[in-house]
Amino acid sequence: QLQLVESGGGVVQPGGSLRLSCSASGVTLDSYAIGWFRQAPGKEREGVLCISSSGGGTKYADSVKGRFTISRDNAKNTVYLQMNSLNPEDTAVYYCGATRRLLFWQCSLERVLFNSWGQGTQVTVSS
């Protein structure tokens, strides 16, 4: 079973930036599409961004376009979520998910397609 670990969360002021990391040990991530999801209190988990296993395919939720980017470094076995221009609505627990159910150029923001998850990292945007 693939086990993912998220890191990099914290408290940041509105307009600030954070970079989250998603890594795995013992298993290489280069054959997995990776998605970043978030869940705010009282809300369902929603897809934010994803990247295909090849790295060439990405999808973004409208709410983060132009502010968040996703990238992967297979040499470090890590996928990154760079978050800029953060606002209080971005406050949530952020999770990364992995799946091999997609073709190498595909990714998805559909939670049901992902079958491996990390424990989440809290991001709080507050002044």
C-alpha cells in the first residue's frame, strides 16, 4: 500500500505563499497521477490541482487558477503545491492523493479515482 506524506502547511497572512510537499517512501511516484485536495470545516473534500504521471498533464480548480501551481520532481519522489496570493477561503486541510487508474498523460480532480492518501496538512490563512 502506497503511503503518502504531506508537509509544509502552516499559518500565513492573506496574500502570502506556502509550498506543500507530497512524498512517499519505499515506492516511486513516477507511475502515479497525483492530486491535491482540500477539505474545509463542514465541507466536502474538493479537488484543487492534479498532475499526470508523465508530468505533462495538469488540471486546476477555477478557484486557484493563476495562484496555485503543481509540479513534480521524480528524482526527489515528491510532488509540490505552490500556493501564492492566499486568501482566507483557502484555509483547509490539504491532502495529496495518488492513483494509477489513469493513463500517463491524464489526471483528474475526481476524488473517487484516487485510492492512496496522505494524512493531510493544515493551511490557515489569517491576519
